[in-house]
Amino acid sequence: MNIQKATLAVFTVLLFAVTACSSSPEPEPTPTPIPAATAIAATVDTTAETSPSLAPVFSVSNIDGENVRLEDLLGVVPVYLVFVPTTSDDLDRVQLEQIQSQIEQFNEMDAEVVVVVSELPTRVIDSRDELGLDFSLIADPLDVVASDWQVFDLNNDGESNPASFVFDAHGSLIARLIAAEPGDRPTIDEVLSVIEESLSVGAA
């Protein structure tokens, strides 16, 4: 319960920050790389913004054999990039189900959902079929992508941490939460609200 309140609180801070931006023009941000994960607790950082050229982009095949080039998405559409450690843990499965339950809302905002799972492709495929998942899933059994995004082995346990990165349609990093505890995850409503607010600011 405390973890959920903390997660809601930090995303609420972000929503206020984005809303405030809509009332007055803001100077052009200076793109900066995503900071080292070891310096990030379970908080949303609203100060760091990232451009497509500075994000740790990747070009890999998803479980359907389609090539996913993050560089082609950033700066074109909003992107919700999610790292999920397993396909078997209850928290991971619930998160996948929650994303699926609101996938239409992402589609309505032309937002792309990309989920990286630290599992073998066969297990990710089994979960996709079992849960009826209809978004891009990347199997990352060797944690190559997770390592590039600095969400691997943060607790010295040889595993990736749950993590969420939200980019607006201009490729700027507008929300980030790397879990210090397994339950430190934003709700899908919070993610959708952040994306919606960024689109409103861009249209103003």
C-alpha cells in the first residue's frame, strides 16, 4: 500500500509539472543522456530530457519476427517503453494484463507500447498467447537491452528491475520510474495521463 501511494505521488508530481508547462512557454531543453540507473530510486525525474540521438536505441526483432527500431519511433510518436523481468511473477503478469486492458487508449493517442521481457522467446510467446497480448514484445534473455538501459543487476542479483520510460512525440523523456522494489510501478492510467498531457502541451 505504501509503495502504491509513493508511486502515485511521484507520477502526480510529474502531472503537475507537465500541466504547468502548458500555461507559459518554456525554453528549449538541452538534451542529456539518461542518468546512470544506480543514481535513480523509485522516483519520476521530470528534469532530464532526452533526444532520440542520445537514448540507448536498439534495433531488434520482437517475438513476431518484426524488426523494432526504437530510433524510428522516438520523435515520431509517444513511446511507452517497459522492462518486465519475467513472464511468471504475479506482478509482471498483472502489469502485462493491465497494459493490454488499455491498449486501445494508447492506440487512440498513436502511442507505441514496447515491452522488453528478460525471458526466452518461447516463454514470452506462451505468455502472449495465454494473456492475449496485442503489443510489441521483445524477448531479452541475456539482458542485452536491459543492460543498455541500465536496469539490469541494480540489486546485484543478476536480474533486471521493472522499469518504465515514457517519451513524448518529440522524443523527449517525460517520465521514468525504475523500481527499487518489485511493486514500484506506475499505473497505466498514470502513464496515459502523462502522454495525454504532453500531447496537450504540444498542441497549445
